[in-house]
Amino acid sequence: MPLFKTFKITQPKEYYEKFLEKDVRPDNRELGEFRPTVLNIGCVTTAEGSSLVKLGNTSVICGIKAEVAEPASDGKKGYLVPNVELPPLCSTNFKPGPPSELAQVLSQNMVDFLTDSKCVRLEDLCIVPGKLVWSLYIDLVCLDFDGNVMDACTLALMAALRNTLLPVVTVDEDSGEITTDVSIHQKLSISKCPVSTSFIIFDKKILLVDPTSEEEDLATGALTIITEGDNLCSIYKPGGTPLTDTQMKTCIDRAFLRGREAERLIEELIDK
Amino acid sequence: MEASRICVPGQRLCRVDDMHVPGNGTYASDGFIYSSILGYWNERVNSESKEKVIDVLNSYAQTVIPFINAIVTARVTNINPRYCKCEILTVGDKPLSDFYRGLIKKEDVRTTEKDRVELYKCFRPGDIIIARVISLGDAQSYILSTAENELGVIIGMSQDGIKMVPTSWCKMQCPKTLNEEFRKVAKVQKEYIRIAEHFF
Amino acid sequence: MPTDTRRITGPETSRSPYDYCQIEISKEENQNELIKSDKKRKDGRLAAQLRPIFLKANVISQARGSSYIEMGQTKVICAVYGPREVMRREDFSLKGQLTCDFKFTTFSCRQRRQHQQDNQEKDLSVQMLEALEPAVCLHKYPKSQINIYATVLQNDGSALSAAIMCASVALATAGIEMYDLVLASSLGVLNTVLLVDPTLQEEENIANETGKSPQNAGTMTLAFLPSLNQVSAMTSDGQFLFDMINKSMQQCIENCQKLYPVLQQCLVEDVKEKANLTHA
């Protein structure tokens, strides 16, 4: 029905309202329903750790390259360097060149996600105190931008960290010479599994979980909740329409549910 | 069965001769007809010349760009006394992969009293219009025209942001405030009445 | 080095742990090592054997056309956008524009790559464009541009030919009018040995030999329009004796012809899949 398509382009908001009146979204989901989540690890063998996450159409690939570096002011702390790339490949919204504003925001979100949840202790990345530490370059490349890249990124990030294998690096005490043994590998010690859940606010009252990019374009506000097991890690609400107490409570409950679901997904995959 | 044969670009389809001529999605080279897109083989008979026209059709991946004489749907973006700028959303009923810029000059708005046209009494930013492409224009915009009864504003927003109802060829009324605003209203075709009933 | 304010930066300097390996992996660099005594290569292939190919169309929902290719461990994803309006203000043109953007992800190679496009990537972008441009009916797209973005997720040699074929499939699924599909094949030559579809290690070994002896030592990539029987682009690195160039090109064309059914099959499957979706 071509006229139907025209209606969607000329009046996207009215198009959505017609669906939401009946508590359903154009892709047949309920308002609180996530898209099918597909997780894959170890897909890039040139990286020390890698994962691919698909949330419906949205897909993000994560690759972790480990390098060795000197610690800052003879400390014991290693480095975690997450960067989110939104290349022109993934959507018409992005042009070639330096990272877009959204990419910068997402990269900073990843830093906050890692530091707030303390899922990787930076001290664990120490090889020789004061001399040599690991620096993990975590690059998240969005391959298909169909909304909720934040949740796809955090999931990909956690899966890739769990998948990471580092070669054993030793430093000779006398000569200071560094040697790498590629025959043995060690895993990163990760105790926690934080999960993010994102919502958008449509038409100043309706909350939608796991928005597609069309839904994000129409949103009057957004909300991301990060949970870890039974704990609430952080809530990120960058302006937009204000929310009531009850609405906030609903979102938090939904986020806990999603948190356990995503955690189980990662565990199942790692056990394989 | 040839009718449902799938062709890939560059596939040789048949010889060019008195009876076979290349149609859409094909090209002729060295006496042969080749497919130029991915799609289905289709044959139709030209009623005048009785030649068989070979097409390759693909309804899933049609690339369309505005062409001269095409009827387009566009959203008005800004207006000044000399011209009105808009972004073209669809060509016919086919959505564009990305919006193209269009421009309506003051003299192309309507057929009568061309010199007395006041553009801000014809269009407002945000209005959805139907127009005809009259020229490929310059490096930036296509030149559009609404100088036909069937062309002009189809969806007009009042100052309160409410969809207005057409009352005459040059006026629309806001159903909430009952204020009348000037527009170059399109004489709505039957098909649009059908969607209007369906959705609004 | 200037600091990148738009990205999260790590320590000022860091090195790959593999720089400190005691047994240098790439020290065994002579012809005898490229082809072992049982006439097989390191990965068990014969000299004239291609790696298995996996090709899938329509992998990116936001793009007009897209595809993903795996040749052994080499993995490339490609998206086509357009035809769309030319953004930069340029002269009126009745012919469409084609652009190519080739990128390695930072984790695609053994050594970590930078975020910004480096010279090698710019070079490969141009080579890709040259291979694809002759196949696209640009006169059908006045005032418009068609953008091709190729990203290498993992590089294990022959990335350029993988990207060209991937882009050619993506263009076809985008419904862009083309004179023909574009196939591509790479080849490494060391002395008298021709290695088809070389891996990254083979490419590196050959590059190390270049200039050390007056013999052949180089790699070649050739793009081919199978139906029209035309070569759209040919690029080579290193040194080739005159006879060898002809022989290598012949071999590349042969390989391209072997790959043609793979691309055809992939596109036919794609059309069928879409037809099923709309009927369901």
C-alpha cells in the first residue's frame, strides 16, 4: 500500500500515534518489549577479545586490542580506553570525518559505565607495579544504526571483556627486558556484569523500551538505567520531558528484569 | 518459465532485433540486450510497433530520483518573497532514499494572476505539498511548480499546530480556533480523500 | 602527536605485546616456506586454490544496499547509500558521482590501527573506486551521488579484492543500474611461484622479499567485468618480470570467472528471500 508509506514519511508522528493508541508498535512489539538479542563472541581473531551484538537490526561489533604501556606516576593502574565509532556505513545520519557528537557522548557513556560499575579493577591490569601495565583499547563499531546503540554497546563491551585472552608478559628484574609468551593465555578477572536498559519518552507520556531509530527521532526525552544484579548502578536522563515517580519506578523494574535476562545470555554463551 | 527468471546486472538476456527492444532496467550493447539491475525478467508487447520490450523489474529495490514532469510530495522548509524552499520526500508514491532540495519560484505557484502572488499567503513552513518538477535546476535545487488545480498544499498546519481543513482553493480553516489562513490549496484527488478517511 | 579531543585517549605511548615475542613469527621468509614440501601452503591450500567464500547480501537495514563477505579469515562489510543529493556545493552535473570509503577497523590487523583514515586506506579507497566506476551507469543519476563504505573487520590478506566484490553485490542489491557485476582477485608472486588469494602473512613475506633479488616478488589485484569480458582495474605492488605480468593477469581473470557463480547465487537468493518476505 504505497499511500501508507507516503503517510509514514510525511507525518511520522501521526503514523506512530495510530499504532500507540492500540498499545502496539509498528514492528509488532509491545511498549515494554525488547527486540530479539543475538550475541556472538570471538568473531575477530586478530583482536584479543571480540563480540558482535544484534538488537533487532541494530548491530555493534566490539574488538579489544591489548597493548603494554608505562603506568601513570609509578602506579598499579592499567588503562581502559573505550571508543564508540558511528561510521557513515551504519546510517545516513553520519558523514565521514571526526566522530559525531553522538559518538562522543556514547564513548563517554562507556567510560562512565566502566568506572561506575567497577566491573574491571584497573589494578588487575598491572603487569609489574610502577613499570608495566596493560592498556586495553576497546573499540565499538556500529555496523547498523537502528536505535538503542547504547544498550547494544554495553552488552558488546561486557561480552568482549569476558572473551578477552591476554598473552603472558614478563619483565626480567635485572635487565628490564620484556618477553611475551604467546603459548599461554590468561583471562581477565571480571566479577560483575552490569547491564544497561534504555527507554524513550514519546509524546510526553508514553514510555518505550529499546527504541528503534525512527522512535528515537520522535522522542521527547530519553532515559538509560544501568543495573548490576540486584543493585542499581546509575540512571542517566539527559533532559527532555520530566517523569513522574511511578513512571520512574516502572522503568527501574523493567531494567532489573532486562538486567537478569542479559546476564543470563552472556553466561550461557561463555559457558559454551 | 521465463517470466519469473531472476537476472543479475550484466546478464545477457537476448539479441536486439526487429522484434526485441531493450526496456527498463536493461541496456543494449554489441547487438545484445543486457540486464542493468537485479530483478525479474519481464516481457511486454508495445501496442504500436508490436515489438517485444524486454524489462528487468525489481519492486524491492527501486532507486528513484526526481525527473522532469514527475509529481512529487515535498515539505516546505522556508519562504521568502521571491521563492519557497522545500525538501522533496517522494517521487510519485516512491519514497526517496534521501531528501532532495526543491524550489518553487513566485511565478510558478499558480496559473492565474501570477504577478499578484504573495508567497506567504500560499505556503507556510511545515506544510506538505504536491508539486511537479519543471526543471533539474542548478547545482542545488530542483525547480518545482504548483501551477495546476491538483497541485499545492495537501496538509496545512495552522498557527496552533493543528491540521487544517480546506474551505476554498485559497483558504484553509483551523478546526480548533476556526481561524482561516491563506494557502494555495490542492484540489484533492480521490485517493487522498481515501487515506484521509482512513487515518484522520 | 596531537591529542584527539573527540575521542577517549589512553597512555601516550603503548606497544603491542607481540613486539616482545622471542620467536619472531615472520622470520621464516623464503620461498621454501611459502610452499612446503608437500606442495601445500601454510594453511593447507594448493598454490592455485582459493579460500572458501561466504557471501551474504542485505546485512545493514539502514543502507540502500549492503553485503558481507568472508574469504577465509578476511571479513569485510560494505554499505551503499544513495542515490542522494550532492551535499557539497559543486557545479551542476548531469552525471552522477560515485565515492568510495575504505576503512580498516582498529582491531582488524595484528598491530592496532588508528581511527583516522591513513594513507594506505586512502589509497585503497581510490583503487576500489577505479575498479567499480566503469561498471556503474552514472548517467542515470544526474545531480546525485552514490556512496560506498567498506569496512574491514578482520584482515587476513586480499582485503581489496574482497571489498570490491562486496561493494559490487551491495550496489546490485541497492538497485543501482550497472553494466556488469565487478569481480576481483588477488595474487602473490615470488620467483616462479604464483600464490592465489594470498593470506596476510604471505603478502608480508612477499613484500619483505621485494628488492632483494631481481626475480619476481609482488602482489597484484585485478578487477574484472565477467559478462563484458573487460578488465576494469589492475594494480600491482613489488616487481614483476614482463612475462609474469601476463601470466598473473590470466590467472586472476580465471579466478574471477570461478567466483562469478558465487556472486550470482548470492544475488538470486537475496531476491527470492525478499519475495518470500512480502508474500508472508
